[in-house]
Amino acid sequence: MENPDHFIQVATAGEALIDMIRQPDGRYAACLGGAVYNLTRALSRQGVGTVYLNPLSQDDLGRQLAAQLRADGVHLACSTPVPESTAMAVVGLDTKGQPTYSFYREGVADRCVDAATLNAQTAAYPALQLVATGCLALAPEDAPHYLPWLTAQRALGRTVVVDVNLRLVAMRDAQAYRQNVLAAVGFAHIVKASDEDLDALQIAGDTALTKASNLLHSSVADCLVLTLGAQGACLLTRGGAVWQAKEREAVQVVDTVGAGDCFLAGLLAALLHASKGAGLDLTAIDEDKAQVLLQHALSCASINVMRSGCEPPTWPEVSGRVAEVHYEFGGTGK
């Protein structure tokens, strides 16, 4: 059942597609996906009132995407399907379970957006605190719709979240894509990136942490979360604090599809939960709060990678894992 409008805290905008994931026997399994779609499902499963802004197709795949969002409690801003087809991505997995992608996204349903409509949609939710986008939404053809929306949302006092999550293989003009991502980061309060994203974005620095710090301080963001795969994650703040956390025991990985999306959802859910309905104060993150945020985010991602495809956990599942797992912490909090 969808969350009522007055409980909607987060609006997401970006791609929703079908991941055709190669299986060990060579066949492909169709899974619902897309980074923003995964984030949306994961947030709602964490108990966060979430609205998805993009339209979905009237084709069978689009109906499946919509049905799953509704089953997870997501509110659909575009309740009427559109005639355009559903986008697809073919996903291969290497020997470590890392995904590789090929995208088919010309003239598809989730790209039927414009800034005016996105702003009108978000205006319909009085309790909205946070908006999130990233990944394919920042393609050269699409960024002119999303960047003005982010500008307007920041001006309205909403917390802007940008997941860098670069997909260069889907872009004809990689440099224009990078510029759009950097422009979006310039509007963000919270940025999430992986070590691979920072390399693809060509951020200067001799380590992932240095690159993350350089990206953070070239923006106006209050904090940046850096995911490091099996090495855990770091939380960096504008004030110079850096905290790192990882699960002590290795996780049994089935695949990593949606891991970063679930990580970000876990972090945002924990942040909203800690705020207890008050405004988000990202300048008040101390060591204790950073550990809580990172533990919840890492556990959310870990549960997902132990499942096939993106299958986000619920808040009780994540809380249970946080209580059971041992973590290692470090950092130079200030």
C-alpha cells in the first residue's frame, strides 16, 4: 500500500528499467532495476515515505515496474502510464560478481520528463524534506531537465542528494556527462560516490579518500559518502571530519547489483530516522552519528549483495544485522 501524501519525505527522479542479468548457465534473467528505481524501492522498504516522479510505460514491463513500486509502498507521481517503451540494460557479471552494463534507452518512458513537471510534482507533497537523483538522469540529453529542478529544490530549502554513480558506457559524450555530474554535485547537500566513480569522473588525487575530499571541497555539499566495496565506506564532512567503517567479517556475495543504491537508501533512512521529523542538520554529524549512519548503510548493502539482483531489505532486517555484525571504525573526526 502506498504511503499517504502527507507522509512523503523523499522524492526520487531518474531511470527505471529492466536489467537483463546474465546467469551462470548463459541465460538472462529479467530483473526490475535502474539506480534511481532501486534507491526508491530501498527507501520505501526502509519505512521512508517516498514518491517516484518519472512516468512508466503502459507495456508489460512498465506495468511490472509500477506494480513493484506500489507493492513496496512507493507513491507514483505519474499514475497514468505512457505509450513509450520501457528501457533495458543487459548486465554481465565478472568472476567477482561485479556488473557490466549495456543500455537500450532511446525514446523510453522514464525519460519523458521536464523541469516544470518535476517541480510541480514535488510541490504536491507538503512534508517533502529531500530530493534525490543521479546516474543516467545526468546524461547530456536529460540533464537540462534535472539540473533546473535541483536548483529550484535547493532554493526551496529541500535537501538535495546526488548519487554520482557514473555509467560512461551509456553515454555518447562522456565529457559532457562528467560536466553534468559535476554541475549536479554543485547543487547537492549530500553526495554519494564510489572509488570507481571518482576515477571515471577524473577527480585529482593519489588515493580514493583524497579524490573524495577534493570533490567535496570543490562543491557546496555538506557531506560526501565514499563506498569502497569490501573495504567498507567513508563519511566526509565539509568541516574536515572523516570517518570510516567496514564489517569485520567478509560477506558471502551473490552479486553486487544495486549494492550502492541500497547503501545510499540505508544512509538516508538512518539520517531521516535520527532527525525524528525535524529538519536535517548535516552540520551536526559527530562520531557517534557517523557510526550509526555508516553501520546502517553498510548493513543495508550487505543484505542486498547476499541476494540475487537488487532485493532491498526492510528496516527490521537491517536493524537486526546491525545488532549482530561486528564493525571496524576509524577516522579523523573533528
